[in-house]
Amino acid sequence: MEKKVCEISQYYFLIISGKFSFETKKQSTAFYGCFFSFSSIFLKPCKGHHVKTSGKVWLVGAGPGDISLLTLKALQCIRQADVIIYDRLVNPKTLEWAAESCILINVGKNPGYHCVPQHEINALLLQHARTHRNIVRLKGGDPYVFGRGAEEVECLVEEGIAFEVVPGISSAIGGLAYAGIPVTHRDLASGFHVVTGHTREGNQQQDWRLLARLHGTLVIVMGIANLPFICEELLMGGKPPDTPAAIVMSASRENQRRLTCTLGTLLSKAQEANITPPALIVVGDVVRLSDRLSFISDMTPMLYDESCS
């Protein structure tokens, strides 16, 4: 019995430190089944103390990157958290507001590669909700804008775990504002569309040729890896090659970089500039306002500027 408990404990600490992950969902389910079956041993309370059987999970949006864009409620949640499970795009400085006793767990994802599979993140949320009072699931941007927040909430609902969602400023809007790009403008765009460039089934799930025919601003998140395909499909769908376009790297952060050109030259200019994630792709006439409306002077200068006027 003691050997089994010791073995499970070792695996658990490797998991939460990011040094180990399961290859299959079956392995993960089997492990957490064993873990929870021994919970009375792992979580044996001291005499005279009561262990709360179910805490509350707060899905908190950390905004696009600039820590000053964090909401007051998000800050309050972080300061009161017993456990913070956070993603890669969360500014590390945000975690400095956490209590010294707070457990910090990095489950960061890179585009196309998940450091910790989603089902394991769900299991972590459930496990800590059973052992701690306040659990914060900290996500970049807004939890419900391509952040898989709804999937995690569904998991909590199924298990009867209390939760609350704290919205954050999405990089698709707030991040672009830092680059001088409004998503709407009365003379240029009466609406906007935000889509992901990376889907579970691949590029074919997104109808790029249909998107090419829509009016307004097109904002693409997580699309750098698929940029060649996206550009080709938008052009094949009838989007004029001289349509203004831009890429904004690390929007609102100190290392923000901006590239403005046209859809027809976007791919070649992005390759020349060595664009890497995280980055936003914007296609539409509002890009023409970028220079005029930019209010950030102390970030990395624009990489490339091809006249869009």
C-alpha cells in the first residue's frame, strides 16, 4: 500500500511540474482513478481541521499581455487563489500577484503542440477543486474566445463543481488597438469576423473562400503556421491582392512587433520578417489606419510597411 501511494505521489508531482504527460487519454483516466481512490490518504486532515470537499473554479481572462489591462476582478481572483493553473500566453508578471502559498501549475500550450493534453487539464481542475477552496484557471485574452473555456466549464458542470467566468480583453480587439488597428470604422468596416487559423481537424474545417467574400475586417488568431494556405485560399476566394493586411506579434507586450502590407505580399513579407507566434493576422481596410492611430512609441518599430493608401 505505502509503495503504491509513494509511486502515485511521484507521478503526480512530475505531472504538475510539467515533466511528465500521458500518451493516451486511457492512461490519464486510469492514473487519476487511482489518485482519487487514495485521496483519503493524500489529503488526510490534521486533527481538529476540516477539509473542504469542493472548492470553486474561477476561469479568468488575463488579457492580451499588458498586465495593466488585467481587470480588477481578475486581480482579486489571483490574489485570493490557492491554486493557479495557467497557460503559456499569460504574462509571467501576472503571477507575481499570487500569494506565496499559492500553487502555480503551468499547462501552457504551443500552436500544434499541447504541453498538457486538455483531458489532463480537466482532471487537474477537478482534483484541485476537491482539495482547495479557490482555484483560478488563468487564460490569455478572454476564456471564451478560442480559449477552450467552455470545454472546461462543461467538465466542471458535469462534476457539480462551482465555477465563475471572469471575462478578459481579447487580443483580437484590445491587442490590435495597441497596433493602431480598430476592428471597425464607420467609413471602412461596419463589422468584423474573428476566426482561428488552427482547428482540431485542420485547415479544411474553415471555409476561407467564403470568408474572402465577406465584408468587414477579418481577424485570424493562431494562423501563422497555416499562413501559406490561408493566403492562397483567401486570394482564390476572390479577395483582391491589394487588400490591406497586417500581422501583429506579441500584441500589447513590450516586444510587440507590427508588419503592414497587402494580402498579396503578406506571406513573403512574413517570411522575410521571420514572424513567429503568438501573432494576429488582420485583413481589411482598417489596416490603413495603423500608422495614424498607433499610440505606442516605445515598442519594437514596424518591420515592414507597404503603402496601403
